[in-house]
Amino acid sequence: MSDHIVGIDEVGRGSLVGSAVVCAFRSDDKFFQSLPFEVIDSKKISQKKREMIYDFFTSNKSLNFSYKIVIAKKKEIEQKNIHKAILDSMAKAAVGISKMSDRIIIDGKFLPEELIRFKAETLVKADIKIKQVSAASIIAKVYRDKILKKLHLKEAFYGWNKNAGYGTKNHLDAITSIGISKFHRKTYQPISKLITKLST
């Protein structure tokens, strides 16, 4: 029986902009004891430390772990809705990295139908409780931040390099004064409301 856990988390669900990012991270628990740093929920560590851990994982693929990133693109989010797009991405990430004997743990309450045949389960606040989910959350967070920084270079008015596309006051003020960009999720409030208002 495998002692490996596949932890899955996502970043970008509540953002008004761009893609969401899902990461699946596979290892046994002993792996984390050998690391020169502690792996905890991405929201509880600084940007500098997140980036250091991300760089370690992405440049040491020969170690006893693996990960897979799946992107739920803006178009997919608009067509399916964010919930379905993320569940589909979680399923792709898990299937792409897991073995049938692995224990799959997804942060949250919802299990993709495709994973019912696997040993998969959901766990609220798994990013705090399960190291593999914490690692997935860090990789997904830094990866998505890099995407938003690139989008910021194209549309600097909205401050995406700082707000990651979330509905901060400065971001919403910019939308009100400038309008929306092609990168905004048009099915999201207040974007959809603004589109309706402008078309009437």
C-alpha cells in the first residue's frame, strides 16, 4: 500500500481577472522532514519565503516528490463557471500525478466526480493540516502571481501586481473610472453588472 499523499489546492477562485491555478503535490510525509524549511499554508508566510520554496520545488525535481499544475483559463471559467472549472482542473491534476494506491486530499468540500474511483477525499482547511496541500498551495500561489504580474505589464492601471486581480478598493475604483479589460472575467460581479449597465 502506498504511503504517498497527493495534496490538491487552487488559487484565484475569487479573483476578477484571468486564470485560476490548481496544483497537485505528491510525496510521503517523511519527505518534509528532510527539507531545510517548514512548509505551511501559503497565506501564512511572506511572499519572499513563498518564492524561495517555489524555486526549491521547481528546480529540484529529482527529489522524492512530484507536482502537476493545471490552469483553469478565463474562457473556461466564463463558459463553465468557476466551481466546475476548478473541479475539472483538480481532476486533471490528480489523474496526471496519482497512483491508484495514493491517498488524494483536496482542500475544501467538493470532490470531482472523476476522482470517485480513486482514494480521494475532501478536507476543509487542508492547506493548514496537510503538508502536501500546503506545498500545493504555495506552488499554485506563486505560479498565479507570476501570471498576474505579466498581465499587469499589459494593463498597469488596475494594480494586478499587488492585488492579484482581487476586488480591492483601488482595483474597483480603476474599473469604475477606466472600464474593464479583456482579462477581466465577464461573468463575475461587478464586471457583469457593469457590462449590463453599459449596454442599456
